[in-house]
Amino acid sequence: MTLSLILPSYEEAARLPGTLLRCSGSFRERGLEAEIIVVDDGSTDGTAAAFEGWARGAEAPGVTFHYVRIEHRGKGAAVRTGVLRATGDPIVVLDADLTIPVETVDAFREAIAGGADIAVASRYVAGSRVDRPWWRHLLGDAFHLFVRVVLPTGVEDTQCGGKAYRTEVARALFSRQRLDGFAFDAEVLFLAHRAGYRVAEVPVTLAQGGPTSIDFLRDGSRMLVDTVRIRLFAALGRYGR
């Protein structure tokens, strides 16, 4: 069956060609049929031209590329758009900079074949190797603790940028989630926990030393507020039963 890989992208013109090359090469080496969906979250740096310049004529048997552009609304909106357009099974989401290596797809597929509905790359399970600046460690651990206090998800790491879903599960969850920003991951896993879906956390090798489009003051504050909004939405019945 065809695998769908969603790459939410914002201002990724410089890195996108290399990412597409690495992903398509990995899938061909493994003999996997895949569609690679780039969802451009309103970039202004030529991300669309970078995609067109690389992908035109680069499709190979079993691997296809698709580009979708939306207004700039946030990573949650980009991932939701990709999930609802995907046609493969499973649906994998990775950050466009591949801080979570595309080879992690092997562990995702193994977890889903073993009975998981969702596979999550996790920095907090045995076997993970994380290389990032101390301040990103500090901010990430603080948000991790906040989510654990506020939201029951049953998952140690909600925010790591790599996940895979059985397609019917992804559609059920993303058709109900509401947040457009970075807290959407916690929202989706909260909904998955409420629905009783099986989630497997897999160890990851993570390197975060390059540039980022995240404004940690602005986006971090919004994530905290949005995490509280998730509980409010649930209390008000906005997610349904």
C-alpha cells in the first residue's frame, strides 16, 4: 500500500530540495510506494519555486510529489490539510528540515504493523539520542511538564516532530481537532487518548542545531494558552463525544 508523507513547510526554500531528495531516495531504497505531500503554510521565500524546480521531472516509479499551498495559519493547519488530502496508508508527518530522520519511518511502520494506531517519535524513551542547544532542552522540558499536568494524553512526548497514523485514525482525529498552531500535536494525542487509540512511542535520533522559524517567546506563549484551550474545548463539548 502507498505510504503518505506529509511535510508541513514554512520558509523552507533552501532546505526543501535536499529533503525531497533524501525522502524519495529512502523510499526507493526500501521499495516503498509513497506520495510526498508538501503543504506550504504561506511561505514568502520561494518555497513553491524550490519545490517546482526540484520535483518537475523527478518523479520515479512508486514515488510521487504533490504541493499544496494554504494561507499562513500555522503548522497545525498545514498538517490537517495534508492529512485530509492524503490517499495512502499509513500517513506519516515529518518536519521539513528532517530533524527527525526519514529513516524513522521504518520504526513507525513496525509499530503500526504490531498493532499501534499511532506511532510517535519520542525524546523521552530509552534509546533516544537528542542533540540540541541547552535552551531548547530547557524550553522543551518545561512545555513537556506543562502538558503532562494539564492534558491527559498517555504519551511522554507530544511535540516531537515525527508521527505516523493509520489513515482511518488520522482522518477521525484531524477532522475533529481545531488548533492551527504548534499545540495541535497535544490536541490530537489528547483526542486519541479519549478515543482509546493505541499509541506507541519509538526512540528517535534528533539533531536540532540549525535555524528555525519558531519564535520561542511568541509561539511558546501561544502553545501554553492553546493547551489550556484544549481542556476548555473538551469541557464545552466542542470535540463531540
